[in-house]
Amino acid sequence: MHPALAQAFPPLQDHTPWLSLGDWPTPVTRLGELGRRAGAEVWCKRDDLSAEICGGNKVRKLEPLLGAALAAGARTVLTVGGAGSNHVVACALFARRHGLGCRAVLFPQPETEGVARTRRLVRALGVEVRACPSRLLIPVGLALALAEDPSGAYLIGPGGSSPLGTLGFVAGGLELAGQVAAGALPVPDEIVLPLGSGGTAAGLLLGLAVARLPARVVAVRVVERPLAGATLVKNLARRAARLLGWRGKLGGLELVHDQIGRGYGHPTRAALDAVALAHDQEGLLLEPTYTGKAMAALLARRGTGKRILFWNTHNSRDLSRLLEPP
């Protein structure tokens, strides 16, 4: 189990299976040039380096979820995502490392170079894919996929954002508080991150509250409004809190709605510019679906003078080795 979570909730270790996947804590670095452009003191939480084989925010969620799958005796995990889902890639990669097969229900999203590359990675990892014509039909696709597996696959929902998966980011919030206490960075006023399935924002919201770190979570919506809102995030945080037996008050949450553009997976000019700027000025690898839109929102908060932490949820590890012939 993540050491910060185990320290905060010792009884959790006795009844919550946990698979160690990540390299914790992930680094924090100051983004001087982006801070100058934003008129703020900007830092970055480098979850893009969360594990040697594959980084990104999914590693934290998969620690409890794959731990639970193995404890349940599952031989296969079943998950869901878009055609360019980094979650599916991470799930398949870590599942395979621990002797589990992986199946996925995939719905369409706008075709980009990144989506095409992810599709190749999914094939290279041997994921058994069931195509779903629309995100609205995901429940039907999952039901059919479950019915096809007589051994009983362990279900991991979109983005791993269940109450159990959310505990991975409760640990992330506690980890950040430990880095602040150690002097690695000052207390941020705001933490900016993309909002998709909600587990990252919900876990951080809860973890910060447990740690009593007074930072506001600024979640930048990258999916359609009915799929992500403040009520959804807070309810998920409260359900995760029940797993911990914690009854405190959650901290501040702000949703940003003006970066989504035409919808999920559709790049915007602001996101593409933010991706290029982050790479050119700070050497950060972002992408236009999630982190590019979150960085665009951060840069748009120009002139606040605040301390802002950008939580990089993307994977920056090179996965091209998976596409090389054996």
C-alpha cells in the first residue's frame, strides 16, 4: 500500500488488497517560464513519471484495483475507454505484468495521431476488444462482454474511477502534503488538472482534506457536461471516504467548463498551443485531449499571482518498444 495512505489509515492495510506499481513520491518541479507567462508561481506534480514502465495518473488507481482483482482470483480484467484510451493501455500493461488478461470495450473518438498510436499499442498488448458504437451504449457493451467471459472478469470502470480506485489519489493528496511538509514546494493555492471520469479530482479533494492542506482543486472538464460535474466529483469523494471511515469536510472545488471545445477528444487551438508551449519551454510532454486543455485553462488564469500546481496526468514514458517486432 502507498506509505502515506497506510500511515493515515493503518487498519486499511488489513482488509484492502493493494498492488505496488508506482514509484512514489513523484517529483515536483517549478515551471518558471510558464509561471512568467501565467503571471503566477507555477509548479508541476510529475505523475507522468509515476512508474518506470508506464506513467500517468492511471497507475495510482490501478494499485488498489488490480490488487482487488488478484485477491478475487480473477484471471482477466474488463475495462472501458475511448479508442485512444491511455487508461486501457495502462490497464493492459500492468495486468499483463501480473498474469492477468485484459479485455476492453472501446467507443469511438476523433481520429488523431495519438489515437492511432494508442490503437496500435492496444493491439500489441493483446487486448481483446469489443467495439461500442457510442459512449451511450457502454453499459450494453460491458454487459455483453461480461456475458462472454464464463470465468468472471474483474470489472474496472471508465478511468478506474470507482470509490476503490479513487483511494489511489487519496494517497496522492497525502503524498503531496508530505512533500509540502518536507519543503519540496510551498502550499499551492490551486491544483489544476483535467476532469474526465472524475476519480483523480475526487481522490485529491479527499486526500487534501484528510491532510488538511488548504489547496483548491481546479478541475478542467474535458468530457461532455452530463458526464462530469461538481456533484459527481464530490459524491465519488464521499463514497471513497466511507471506505476509509473518514467523516470530515471536503475542501474547495472549482470546475472550468470553457476548454472542452467541440467535445471529448476534439483538439482545440488553445490546447495545441499549450502542449507546444509546455514542451518547448519546460520539456513537458502533454497531449491535446486531457492535459493540453488543463494547461490551457491554467494559462488563461493569467495574472492571478497565485501559487498554482499543475498535476500532469499524462504518461511521458516511451512505449514505442511495445510496437517493435519481437
